[in-house]
Amino acid sequence: MKSYITTPIYYVNGSPHIGHAFTSVMADILKRNRQALGCDVMLSTGVDEHGQKNQEAAADLGMGYQEFLDMRGKEFRSVFDLVGISYDYFVRTSREGHKEAVAGMEQTIFDKDLIVKKNYTGTYCKGCEEFKKESDLTEDGQCPLHPTMQVEQTEETNYFLKMEPFRERLLQHIADHPDFVQPEAFRNELKQMLAEPLEDLCISRPKSRVTLGVDLPFDPDFVTYVWFDALTNYLTNIDWPKEGYESWWAECEHLIGKDILKPHGVYWPIMLMAAGLPLPKKLSVHSHWVGAGGVKMSKSIGNVVDPIEVVEKLGVDALRWYLARHMRADSDSQISVELITQTYNSELGNKIGNLLSRVAKFSNKNFGGKVPAPGPLSAEDEALRKSVVEATSGFSRWIDLQDIPARAQAIVTLAEEMNEYIDKQAPWTLFKNEDTRERCQTVIYVTLDCLRVIMEALQQVIPGSADKALAMLNAPAAPSPWTPVLDRLEGNGNLGEIESLFPRVQ
Ligand code: MSP
């Protein structure tokens, strides 16, 4: 089975930030989950290099376009590498093959008489790179998504894609495929966007205003609207229109933030219908991160969370864990370096890492660097093992974007149960007496073997730390396809070198 997961391609007008890292980390978690299930997965992420916003950012830095785009491309790529995104394809829309295919798509739609040229007067938001209706604006006439960027009055001749002929069909598609947009709150939002007749979509920009873009194949005085160009990446990454793309396209899932639901839920499906292509399988939509106290992150407030700074201070898995564990499904979630530090210390450190190092060190010291062989299991051992299988089985099933926090939470609850188990069994006391030494061995074995299962599951979320823990346990290769299988740690087998997994950070 195949799965093609995409992230948005990010504008390069600024440096990569936590929001960009978030969607790409979630995509990476989904990829690792599906691979563990035996799926053939392709993950694309990358950058959106065209449009007025990027063009002006290059000019502000006094840089030539190519030099600017190369610099930003490297910057985004290195942050995605830093946070462990196992992307198969890094998108750059300035790539020749992409540009050719975008022009091909436009020509196909143009030849069907679905693109018209006309004069248009309207309000333009550079942040969204789109024309706005009066009803889209705030009371003082600004874009609600970009209140600090003044909207502009623009009068221009442009090319427009007819949208209204496809509206009913798109609504029908949404009704027939309840899974097309998840979660439901965003499906309803999309239906709302489609409740009224649609205006034509402006798909060009005159070169007098924007030059950083793909030339319109049927009029050299214009470049392609950046969204038309960017959305097409999802097809050009898999080599559309060349043969072989179809099987990937049929399994395509777009991960997006709620800010870009309209282009993905309205423009893109209609572009595809106009070109005679099937729609993607699914749009998985997430809410946003905001600063502590629910305040929007901004440089002036000083509450911007920089992914590089977090990784340097706490390590990549502190960041990945927080992002996976604390995003709420349909409302914004709070993030700050302090919150990440607290979660890292309390969940990864106190509940998981300490348990592992305490028990592994004890075993190392008292059983000659080995995992002790277990004796008969007690009812308490069996109960714990059952909980381990239940909680980790969330990782042997298909994970959707909105499932990630709950699956991670199940591991925390499980770790709490394991800590209670070990405190109650008190192997340190059992070891002191010859008569209870075998029981001690069993408790240690059960704990280490359960930790092995947990770490195998966590390979999907925090792969670096999980691999390190599995090396400490000298665990055999995990089952493939992955399921929680007990008793795979060898009794009397050697332990690896024990080190602190999540050292405490103040
Ligand atoms: N270039 C377009 C997307 C084109 S896709 C064909 C774009 N770029 S963007 O740089 O503005 O990135 C938007 C995306 O970044 C969001 O949809 C989301 O995935 C991510 N995020 C940006 N800010 C975010 C938060 N504060 N929180 C979570 N994710 C956010 O739009």
C-alpha cells in the first residue's frame, strides 16, 4: 500500500519558524507510522519561492532573486534536517521541471475555455497574495490574517479561472467523501465557503507588478498567480504528467494549517476538476500555535519560539514531543520555551527517561551488565504488560494527523502506571534477600521489556531518543510490520552502555 503525504510549501520571505517546523514534524510522524505498518510512503516538504511577498523580501535585503532563494532554500532545508524530517522530496518551485508543468496545467485549462481575461478593481492583501472581498476584511478595512500589512487598492487586467461551474460538484464530492476534510469543524468551514456563488479566481499577475513567477504560457506579459503555481507542486513532485504519478496521487493527503484551508479546499480542487484530474484523498487541517497566555507570537512581544534555539537548548526530541503531544484538535494551542522545558523535564525526563536509567543501571550493577532472566509472572506483571500492549497498540494502527496527541498521551499515562508498578514492587528491596531475588529478576525483566516496547512505539515520534534507548537495552530489531510483541528482550542478554536519555534542563 502507498501513502503520499505533503506539507504546505512555505514562503521564504522570512526564516523558518515553529509553525513551519510543526506541520513538517507531524508529516514526519505520520510517515514513520505508516512505514512501521509496512506502507510505501513518500513525504514532500519544501519552499514556495515565487510571488510578490518573496520578491519584495529579496529586494529588501538587496539581493538578486537566485541568490536570495538559494540562501533561504538552504536555511529551510537545514532546519528540517535539524528537526529530523525524513522527507523524500524537498520542493523548490523555481525548479525548471515544476515551472514547465505549471504552464502545461494552465494551457490545458485555457484550452477548455475556462480562463478569461478581464479588468478588475479590488483590494489586495500581499500576506495572503489574494484579492479580498469587503466582507473578508476587518472593520477598519484590514486583512484579519495580516493586520500589520496594509491592504492595497489595485486595478489591473488579469486572467481569471471560472470557479462557479464547479461549486456544486465540489460540494457533492465533500458530501460523498466525509473523510475528504478532517477534522469535521474544518469540513463545515469549507462547506460555508462554498455556500455562496464563487467569484472567478485571478490566476495571473502583470509583470509590471510581479516578475518572480512562472510565465503564463499564453501571454508573456503575465506571471502565474503564486497559489496556482504552488498548489501544483503536489503533482509536479511525483512527476506529473509523466506516467507513474497516478498511484501516488491516488493516495495523496495534504497536511495544512487552518490559514490555508480556502486555497486547498476551494481553489485546488477546482483547478484539478478544470484540468480533468482526480482530487486528493484527504485534507488534514490543524489549528495554530500561539504564545503562552494565548497571545499571538510576534517579534515585538518577544514570544517567538525559534526551533533552532529549542533544539540547541533541549534537543530535537523535546521539541518534537511537545509539538506532537500538545496540539489541540480544533483550537489554538500555546507554546513557549518554558512550556517545552517543563514538558520535557516532567514527561520525557521524570516519567520515561528516569525510569529507564534507574532500572537499567540497577540491572547493570546487580546482574553483571545483563538483563536478568525472569521467573513466573504475577498478576501485577500481567496487568502491566496488558496496559503496555494496549497503550502502544495505537502505534501499530494507522495514525491520522488529529490522532497524534492522544496516542502520545497514552504513552505518558502508561509511563505513570509503570512508575507506580516499580515503586510498589520495589525491586531494590527484593534484591536484598535471597528468597525474593528471583522475584526481583522478574520485576526488572518485565520493566525493561515493557520499556523496549514503548521505545519501539516512540520510534515514530522521537526516533533519535528511542533508538538510543533501544541501544541501551541492546534490543533486537523491532518487528516489521510493527506490533507490540512482549518478551523479545533476551533473559541473560547483555545491556548496552547506559546513559541519561533526557538529562534535566533548568
Ligand atoms: N506558501 C503558502 C503555502 C502553499 S502550499 C501549496 C503558505 N506559506 S506559509 O509560509 O505562510 O506557511 C503556512 C503554513 O505554515 C500553515 O498552513 C501551517 O502549516 C504552518 N504554520 C504557520 N504558522 C503556524 C502556526 N502559528 N502554528 C501552526 N502552524 C503554522 O501559506
